[in-house]
Amino acid sequence: LKAERRDWPGAIDKYEKALAYVADLQAELELKDQLVQALFAQANAEALRSQAEKIPERAKGAMKKAVALLKRSLRYRYQPETLVRVAELYEKAGDLPEAIVWYRKAYDANPGGISLKLSRMLEQQGKALLSDGKTEEANALFAEAKKIAEMAK
């Protein structure tokens, strides 16, 4: 079957139920891998749907569902790539503060992989705070961005 024709919600449900009955560590690891793949596939489908949706409420709902699915996958595999993907979805949705929270989590898990992106996001949020007259908060973000960028070099 093509990926877009699969019943990802059904597969996710079955994998989660199967995990409750598995007694073998290797089988459990394999089930978790398959479950995470299904959660990612469904999250990607929801993210694509949110981008194609013309009705803002529905687009926002699909984006929230995509984020929830990715967060759910973290219960089974805590991967820096998942943290980055959640951050990217928040960024696309225009929620910079929440995107920064998730980029920070990704940075903590794998500093080398995301440091420049986090630094740029902090600077962007700092500029937004400056324009709102929140100089002290902005300067704290600028200092953090500078420290992260220097460590990346």
C-alpha cells in the first residue's frame, strides 16, 4: 500500500495494544520502532493537511494533532529529531516562544545538531521583544544566542 492510503491511526492503536502484551525485549523494541514510524507518518500527514487546509481553524487543528502525535512518539523513543520536528511545526504555526522551548530541548539532547538554529530563533524572539519594549528580556535572549553560537564554533 502507498503511505497515504494506510490506516495510520488503526496501526498506532494496534501497536500500543500489542506493547501491553509483549514479553520479549527484542519484540518490544521492534514494536516501539514500528509505533514511532506510524506516529511520524500520521503526524506528517496531519502537518501536510494543515498546510493545504483553507479554513484557519481546521489548519490549526491539524497542526495541533501533528504536534500531539510527535509528542506521543517521545514516550516510546526520545529522539532529538522528534524534538526538532515539534519545534519546526510550532515555528510554522507562528508560535515562536513554544518553538524556542522545543529547540532548547533538542539542543539539550544534541547540542551540535541544532545550535545555530536555536541561536537564530533566540535572536528573532529577542528582536520581537525589543519592539515590544521588553529590553531586559530581549538582552537575555541575545546573550543566550551569542553564547550558543560561540559554543557551536
